[in-house]
Amino acid sequence: MDLPPRATLTPVLAELARGGQRSLLLDLATDAAERCSAGPAMGFELRSAPSDLFTVSGTAEGLHRPDDEHVVQVEGHGVQLARLVRLLSVLLETSGGCTQPSWRTVVRAESWLDDILSTTRPHTVLLSNDTSPLGVLAAHAAERHGANSVHVQHGAWTAESVAWPVLHSRDIIVMGERDLALGRGWARHPGAEVHVLGQPRFDVLAGLSRQAQRRYLEKLLAPGGRSAPSRIAVWACQPFSPDHLKSHADLLLDGLAEADGDWGLVIAPHPVQGADAFTALVKRDAGPPIAVADPRVGARGCLAGADVLASAYSTCGIEAALLGIPVLEIGPPGERTLGLTGQGLATRCEAAGEVAEGLSGLRAGPAPIPRAALDAVCRWRGDSATRIARLITDRATSGPRADDSTHHHPGAAASPKDEGASVR
């Protein structure tokens, strides 16, 4: 089962197929860019959710009341009960796609999942997100149907992102050693185990052509056969507000202008950003040459050809570090980052001068990174999909392997009383 983003799970499904395992991929995405197109060619069946599943709004009676004079006092504030009722109505009845489904959508989705699990009787339900409403639903449905649930960490975690247990699956796959504590602390399943097995969507990094990606970057910065800059930075963007985005752009471009050497910048938009978000930057009259990568290419499609990757918290920073590409974590003090600087895998740059200093320091070549530092962020050997597939099949045939050193029990994880319970 694949809840967006799909790229984390399809390598595992393909590996299971190579081992003779049949898989059914349930595509629950409502964003066209997130929908799956692959299926039998990769060795698994693809099935989409019913077309009207996410257009269902609620019709709960009694929740559409006009304003009245019923007011309650809450810490000195007067709150109209009718407005609370309308807010409740919105939360229960309005469908916001797969990430914010209405209550009726959730009930229908549960019935749909139950029917599929009853028919197919899988030994495993595989998830890349069991913290969203539908992910929680799928993990609990697996529990009820006697299937093992496996969650594969898709992106980097930070301790500040949640403050309560949110991982519902039985087996939790994390990228690196530093995610162990969070995986244990966030686990809700009473028998949960955390496994450090890397990131399957990073497996393709082993086969990247740095020369081809470099040629792509040079063509962007020097169209028509003109001379390309000798040094190229790739900026992996986040979907910030225009003002926030401009502050990052100013910091980075001012730093590039001050740095030693002939620098150019290729902007890699986030998938939800359009190229028009950077029109004003590209038209700058002064400073280093700038180009925008095709959104279909993205940062991971060109970062291997860069001399440095800059970002606030794009997971592409981890990919760059694995490839030995220097990383700049940019943004003002207090800005959220991946925390790669603390692992010795990046340089924190809070001002343009620090960007310039970090770039100028690269003239001597990137410093070698200890394997232990990389493993802390992502224990990657290019075979994560194979290792996860092996865990899934071993679970299906022999249960937990207590002797595997990459398995970690959360210990005294509380058993939630609603584990495996139906929402109906």
C-alpha cells in the first residue's frame, strides 16, 4: 500500500516482485502529480481509490445552526456556541482531499480498505505515512485483519514536529541512527520495533551519472553554447511564502557574489512551486548567473553535478551528503534545518558572509566525511529496498528476528486502548 509520496515504497515493491512476492499498490493520492502511473511493468498491481471517495462531504444533522445568543466564557473570552458548532461542521463534513478527508470519506475509505483486505488477505500493509488520517486508518485496518504493518520513513524527522506518539505501524523503518529515539518515542503499537535500514528512494543514487547532471546544469546556465561558470551551486527550495523565499534568495545570492571563484546558481523548485515563483530572481541585472531547473527534474535530478547544494531543510541535503556534495544549510538564526551541521555533514549559514566563507572554503576540495557521521543520518549502502523487502518476507514466514542488531524495541511503549479499533 502506498500513500504519497510513492517514491519511497515503489522500490520496495519492485524488489518484492523480483523475489516472487505479489503486491497490490493502492493509490490514494488526490494530487495529479502524486498519482502512480507504474504497475504491472514493475511487478505489482495498481488500484486507485473510488473516483468519488474524496468528494464526499458530510451531512451530519444539527450542525448548521444560525447565530444565537448562547455564549460561554472561556478564560475571559466570550465564545458563541453556534460558531463552535459551525467549526465542528467544517471539520467533520468538508473534504480536503487525501490529507484532510471528511468524516464520511474516512468511513467509506475504511469500508473500502476492509473489503480489499478481506479479499486479498495480505501478510503486510506497507506505508510511507501512517500519521495522516488515511495512514492511521490503514495501519489499524491491517491490525484488525491480522496483517503486519510496516512504516517506511519518507523524510527527515525533527523532535519539534510532533509532541505525542504518532507512528501506528508494527515495524518502523528509519533512515539513520539519530532517528531511533524519535521512532521509539513516537511509536504507538505495543509491539513496535524500529529498524535502521536507510532510505529506498536513495538507492538510485548509486547509479547516477555526475557528468550527465553537470552537463544539464551547464546548459541551463549557458544556453546557446556560451561559457558556463566554473562553479555551480544548486538551491533546493521549500514552498515558502514570497517574502520568506526572497530572504533566502538574497542571503544565497549575496553570498555567491562575495565568494571566491566564478559561481552560478541553479534553482530547483519544490514540486508545488511553479517556475514563475523565481521570475524576478532570474531577471536580476547583476550578480551571478541564475537558471531554474525543470520541475520534473528537481533537485535530486541535478544535485550530483553541483559543486555545492544549498537548502534550509530539503531532504535533498541528505542525498547530497551521501554523494559527498558539500551542503549549506541556509536561513536566519532559528530557521528550521535538517540538522546536518550537527552531524558534521553541512555548514550552517545564517548570513551572506557565512555563505561566501563556506563557498570559498571549497576551493581546497570537500573534506572526507566519516562513515559513522553518514550512518547517523542515513545508513545507506544502495540496497535499502532489498533489506526492507527481506524484513517484510522474513516477518511473513518466521515473525520477529530478535537476533538482528538493526532491530530496536521501543521498550515500555504504552498500549493505546484504541489500537486496531474501527472508526465506525
